[in-house]
Amino acid sequence: MEVTEVDDERDFYGTFSGEIRQARQSLWLWAPWVANRIRSLLPELRAAADRGVQIKVFIRDDTDQLQRKDTSQSLIADLRAVAHTVIPMHVMHQKIAVIDERTVMLGSLNVLSQSWTREVMLTMRGAYFARKLLAHEHAETFARPPRCGRCKGAEIEIRRRKNGIWYWRCYAAACKTTPSGRTDAWTQDIRLTSGR
């Protein structure tokens, strides 16, 4: 593994845009919040998707007060129109980009929402490290949410129980709330396999 860049919040987006433009196969993103910053990235992401790059993004679910705002929901819809898969994940906080299973960008900067805070991001090259990180994040499994077993909808998020077991949860309003207002969301444990 080789560290090729150490960027702050001012320089990172030039490096990131260059990596998106060079992507040929895949772009994995873990970015908790979606805000106005995404507007400047959507053209690059759209061009990558048009080249056949598979874009898979993990974001925080809408139980987060910032994510549930109308503005954020609108920007998430814009992201969904470009990315192949957008998966909400409860209380996620990782800031990771993996490009073509070879380049990793990792640090404190939230790629889809950064606006004013001081940050640092490392860019590293190394296929073994990239694949190891994707395996650690259960990327392949988590990027394939099932349909809801109750409503058959696709509004599925990832959560983790206190005992460490990961599970899928439907967040469709019809599924997660009973007529009396109780929460009764459909859930299904995620079966993790070794590897990715």
C-alpha cells in the first residue's frame, strides 16, 4: 500500500474529482450526511455512471435529524437518480471512498456534505488494502438489500443490534408503524459470509 495524497478540506475535492474521472469499474462511498456539497459532485458521478462505473453509496438513515430534513431528502433523491445503489445505515459515521478496488480515500471528511470544518483525507493505493476494507465493511452483502418481507417495498436500511448482529429493516411508513402508532417494522437478520 502506498499513500499518494494527504489532503485537507480545500484540496480534497480536486483529488476526489480526479479519482472519479479515472474510475472504470466501481466507486463505493460511505458518507453519513447528504447536503449542498453533493450538487458540485453530481455531474462527476453522473459521468462516471454513464461510463459504466457502478456507484454504491452508504448514508445515514432518516432517523438522523439532518437526514430527515426536506432539503436533505431532496438531495438524496438526486443522489439516487445517479448512483446504482444508495443504502441507508443507522448511525453510520464512516468516511470512506474505494475506487476500482484499488484506491482508498479515508479520513475525517464527509464527502457529500462538507462545508466549513477542518478535515484530513488520505489517498492510498493498494488492491489488497482496498479489498480488505470492502470486506471489513461487508460492502458486497450490504449493497444487496432484500425486498421487505411484508410490504415487498425497497425502502430497506441496515441496523445493528446491541449483540452485534446486523439486520435489514423496512422504513416504509406502512410497514414500520401499526394503526395504533406503535413501531413494528419488518426486520431480517443479515447473513454474513467470509470474504466480501
